[in-house]
Amino acid sequence: MKNFEFFVPADILFGRGQEDNLPERLKGYGKKILMTYGGGSIKRSGLYDKLLGLLKDFEIFELSGIEPNPRVSTVNKGVEICRKEGIDMILAVGGGSTIDCSKAIAAGAYYDGDAWDLVTGKAPIENALPLAVVLTLAATGSEMDCAAVISNEETEEKLLMGHPLLLPKVSVLNPENTFSVPAYQTASGAADMMSHILESYFDQEEAFVPDAISEGLLRAVIKYAPIALKDPENYEARAQLMWTSSLALNGLVTTGKNFMWSCHYIEHELSAHYDITHGAGLAMLTPKWMRYVLSDETVDKFYTYAVNVWGVTPAEDKFAVANAGIDATEEFFKSIGLPVTPGEFKIDDSRFEEMAAKAVEVGRLDGAYVPLNEKDSENVYVIYFNEKQLLRLLLLSLIDTMSGYRYNKFQSI
């Protein structure tokens, strides 16, 4: 187990009616607030009007229309409002996309240039506006971490940025605000939080305590996601999923580990080009990645995963047990209505060479759970294309080259 530092000073207000505490929590940051949100769901649910009423003593400015894969062009719009109006604080009302966009705006407000420079690392993040969150979707955990993923529609890149200054000061987690989340988004959120946990669970560094926490969180998603889908206003199910999403990415399950992810970076490149829902892309990729990396060296970990998470009966044949756990993972994603094959996304191979080339520019994931090297990347360009080769391309090329750099860079801040 590696040395680590764990410090997450986010003020979490969890439960019914916690929005009522926002005015008191925000009054020390100034009077001018930029409220950011996506579409009209917060207005239909009544949350928008409720917040305006609660914050009547503040001067509210708005940025709406934040995309599911937030774009740097939208970030720059928010930065412009902050500069023009002298904004003191940002209030993100929504899920991970709104929060991530708001984090980038918070940093961009103190940078005299294109916010994309802060995403790529061309310019350092030196200051940021304070950020508060009212969470409306359990998925990304962005309400309790200091990272953000931003897309550039012109270059078709989707990259990670991060800095401790981007950690929200206050996050309101009222499960009732997720009652109206559509089934597909609920399921995609479940896949995203499971992937966050699995990325750290499958790691070269053994760490019993974080792994035990991870197994419990995974079982929570497996138990409560189907309940939330069947009964969207089941408070207990929504509450368990909401808190799981936060714990999955606040650093707790990565303590003592390498923090070298795999599937997320593959999916980031995929959704940068095809604009698919992030969690759904992860549901398609994760079981395939598991099958690809299963070997004599990794079977013990997959065996433990199958037994402790999925309740597979222990047996002498470790590979049979491990594969049963992988099959259970894929079947779970199917059962909650998520696509598990590339064909369901209508993905073709027309952009793969370009995707791989861009991935190579970023860096190598040589410290991943199963490291992949340049020799693996030579297998990228295949003559005969089918689903298996699509996944091989993504797994062999993008995991190898795309994003260990991004997360390592963030982790070293």
C-alpha cells in the first residue's frame, strides 16, 4: 500500500431540504452568483424557482444550455459573463457536465486567454472562483472532487483538467432532486460510478481496505440501481446511489493505490468523436476490457471480484469463476437498459486512425493494471473490421496512449 494524502474539504449537505442552508453557506463569498445549468429540467421540477427564492438576497446571473459533454466554447461564454459582471461565485445546478463546465469557468475567470489552455496544461491554473453545487444526477462524483472533463468541438478532444482550487466549497446532495432523472441517464450514471470504482479496484497495488470499501460500493449500485429504475421516487435507492457516486470519486477508494485508470480514457476518446453518453460508453467497454486483460497474472483479482461483488460460488477453476463475474457485469449493464455492443452505438471505423494518432500525442499508460506497450499499438490498424477488432483498437491503442498522462498530471498537483 502506497503513501497517500487524503484531504477533501468539501462541505457536504446531504438529505431532504438541504438547499435551505445555501444562503447561510454562501453569504461569505460575495453577492454576485453565476448560476449554471443544462436544459429545462430544473425549471420543470421546480428546483430553479426554489433556488431563486432562497437566494433572493443575491444578484443572480445565468448560463444555461451546458451540454452533456461540456464544450470549451460554453466554458468561454461563462468566463465572459464572470469578467463582465464581476461574478463572486458560481453555483452549478445539475450533474457532472454542469459541474465540470463550472469548474473550468471558475479557473478561466482568472486567466486572460482561451480556457482550453488550462485544460491542456499550456497555462497553469493559478486561481479560481469559489464553486457551490446543487446536485441533480448521481453519476460522476464531480460534486466532491477537483477534476473536470472538457471537450473541444473543433479539435474533437476530450481531456481532463484538475486542481485543488476546483473542489466545490459547498455541495447540496438532496436525493429528491434526482427523482425526475430519466431511466437512461440513471442507468448511465450507475455505470459511470461503477467504472470509477473498478478503475481503482483493478490496480497493481494491493490495498485491502480501499478494495473492501470498493466492493461494498459496487454492491450498493447493483442493489439500488434497479430499484431506482423501477421506482424513480424511491428515496432510499436514490440516496444510496447519490452517496455512492460521491464516494466513488472523492479519492477514498484510490488511497494507497497507483491511480492509473484504463477504460475511462478509452471512452473519453470514443465520446469525443461520437458524442455518446459517457456512462453508456463505459458499460460497453468495461466487460470487454476485463476479458482482454484476464490472464494467469490477473485471474486472482478477477476471482475475488466475482466472489465478493457478484456472489459467484467459489470453485477450484479460477478462470471459470472470474469469467462468471465478468459475464455478470455485462448482464447487469444489459439488465438496466444500457448498450453493450458497438453496433448499438452505430460506431464505425472511419475515425479510428485519427483517434489513435491523437491518443498517441497525449502519453502512455505504462503503469496501468495491465500495461500495454508500443507493440500492442501496432495491432491498431486491422484489415478486417468487426466488433471484436473495434474493441481491440480501443483497448490496445487508446488505453496505451491516451490518458495516463492526464490523470498522472492531475494526481501530481
